[in-house]
Amino acid sequence: MSRGRWAGRASVGLAAGMSVVGLLAAFGLKYQCVAHGWGDAYQYTHLCYNEIQALFGPRGIQAGLLPYRDTAFEYPVLTGMFMDLAGRVLRGLVDLGLAPENSDRGYFVVSSILLAPISMAVTLLLRRRVSAARLALWAVGAPTILYTFHNWDILAVVGAAWALAAYERDRHATAGVAVAAGTSAKLYPAFLAPGMVLARWAEKDRRGSLKLIAGFLVAYAIFNVPWILIAGGPSHADPGQFAGVDLRDPAINGWLRVWLFHAGRYPDIWTIWYWLGQRVTGLQYNPPWGGSFAGFVSVTSFGVFVAATVFAMIRGWFRRGEPEGFPVVATGLGIVVAFLLTSKVYSPQYALWSVPLLVMLDVRVRLIIGYFAAEFAVLVAGFGWFTVFNEPSPIWENLLEFAVWGRAAVLCLLFWKAATAKRLEPVTEAAEPPSGPDRQMPATSG
């Protein structure tokens, strides 16, 4: 394929083909844990650890327990519904004799089959908005291969991509619904909403902003209120403690347990807060941290995130006079990156969140690849440490600390870039680069 073809929009066939390649690689990577089991830290040495298998039994999916009412989940309701649905599909296949057993292995295969079209939907939503070369960074990029079947975050990513696509087509109510759907799977799509609303306000489109807000509120209520009403009852999975409250207490609404659990989590080894705490206070990962430092991190991380969010929105407001208008995608990237940088907990699959935003902006390819490399280094070092977690391992510990700080440095660069990043112009199919002195460089340059 010519360079001009890569600079133009990918055809549906090319986009679907790239997605299939990426998904097959993603499935092959994680399927190792299905074929070989998890003995001798195999899941870490072969990078096939996934929460789909890990939570099948502990979250009551194997037993068919109803999410939020009969068992505690740490995920919002659309993710919980998907987890439950995949379990029911597997049990149905077993009853029909089409699956050998109701096991974590079968659950992974069923979940992957259900998740694959959702990941492809992200690719197709991005297809009309970026060049074929930029699209490849998502479709066959490292985060997609490593994390599509790591857990269920792709459900939130498709909500975010759908919201951006709807917004750019001036379908503001639909964009609000999409943000609500994504947020009901994972919190991060909500980070796109402030920029969208402020952009409509900057254009004096009060009706558009109100449609977006109304679409979000109505859809979020539809997705969540039924679960608030039916949740409650005993929890058969222990999500931890928060402020001395036993989250297994049946008096605590099961929907609310999700948010109490995350609010009460301690800084983990994937974050800068853990390494600051270890170096400054000497606290170790086990037993869980408590006391003043944990409270300090909760308040400080939230405060810094809010300040960074306000900065991104003010910066976007001052850019509203540019030809693009208020930079919705760049502002969303700034807020997402600020969360990745400041959060007191971090999971490797968070790397999926920013990729659709990065490929839509004029962020240099080498910086995107550098970010992929930084995330991969953290994953490898963290999994390496897990193989010897109960033994002294200064090498892996030092490598992980170095990788976490390295990723933080790259995230700082991305946050700074978001303050000036511009939305790449949508491209046409099979576009050839124009000739002459005014020729625009392909989106993949740099």
C-alpha cells in the first residue's frame, strides 16, 4: 500500500482487517493462560494474566450470583452486567453440551468472543476520523493487544469513542448518552464531558450543551437506578474495608459498595504515590498502608487532579478562538492523562483509555510509541516483581520504581502536549497527499 493510501482514511475492509489482526494477537497472548494454567507464576512470565479468569470464581460469576445484590463487584453496572451475562452464556452452553465445563477457562473464551466486536467497534468509530496509519496505532497497537482481553475496560473505551463520534456530528444528546454508557462501565469517559459542554457554551450553543447534559443524566439514571433499587443484601466477595466500615455489611447498598471500595483503596505499586510513600516513610506494601499517609494521598491526589482538570478546561477556553474552536479532544486528553498521573491506584489496562484521543490529535508518533513503551516497561517490571513477590527482590523492585517514574515523565509530556495539541483534520478515503509548496504532511509524520 502506498504512503498516500496510509495517509488517507482506511477502507472498511482495511480497518476491519487491522482490527482482526490485533484481536487475534490479543487473544493469542491471553489464551496462554487458558492452555497452560497459572502454575509457577506462568501468568506473569508470559504476560497472560487477566482479570476475566481471576474474578470468575471470587466474584460469584461461576455460581450465578446476582451482581451488587448477592455479591460485591468493584466495577460499575454495565461492566457488572456484562460479566454476569458472559457467565450466563457459558452456563447455557454447558447445559446444551456445547461447552465442556463451567470454568474460568470457558469463561475467558466466551468473554473474549463477546468483547471482540466491541473492540472492533472502536476501530470502526475511529476510521472516519483518522488516517489509516493513525488508526493502526489503535487497531494493532501494544495497548490493544495487551489489554483488550485483560479485563472489561474496552466497554468504557467504546463509550468514549462513540461519544466523540456523536459530538463531532453535532448529535449532542447522543453524545451525552454515550458518555453515560461509558461511565456506567468505567469512570473515565466522564472526563470527556466537561470539554464537550464547555465547547458548546463557547459557541453560544446553550441548547446543545443542555441536550448533552440531559442525555447524560437520563441515560445514567436508566443504567444505574434499577441496580440501586435491587442492590443490597449479603456480599459473598470481600471488597475490603473503607474508613472502618465492613463493605460486606448488607445495610450498605451494593451499588454504593463499588464507589466506597475505590475511595478506600490504598496507593498501589503501579503509582508514584506508593514509591513516594516507601522512600519518604519506609512503608511497605504489606500490610496495607493506613494512618496519615493514606489519608494524605487520598486528599492530595484528588486535589491535584481537580487542579489539573481546571487548568485543562481554562486552557481550552483560551483556545476557543482558534480555527478548531474549543479543543474538545485535547481537553479530554489532558483530563484523562491528569487522572493517569495523579490517581492513587493504577491498573495496566488504563493504557487503553488515552489511545483513541492520541490518534485524533497531532501528537507525534514517536511520543505515542514512547508512551506505549513506558506502559509496557511498567507491566513487565510489575509482573516480574509478582513472580518473586514474597521474596527479597531488589532488582525487580528497583526496575518497577524506575519504570513507574519513567511513565510519569511521559505522562507529564503528554499533559503538556495536550495544552497545545490540535485535532487532526478528518481524512477522505484513499487520499493522496497533494503536491506543491502547500502540501500537508501525513498525519504520521514526526
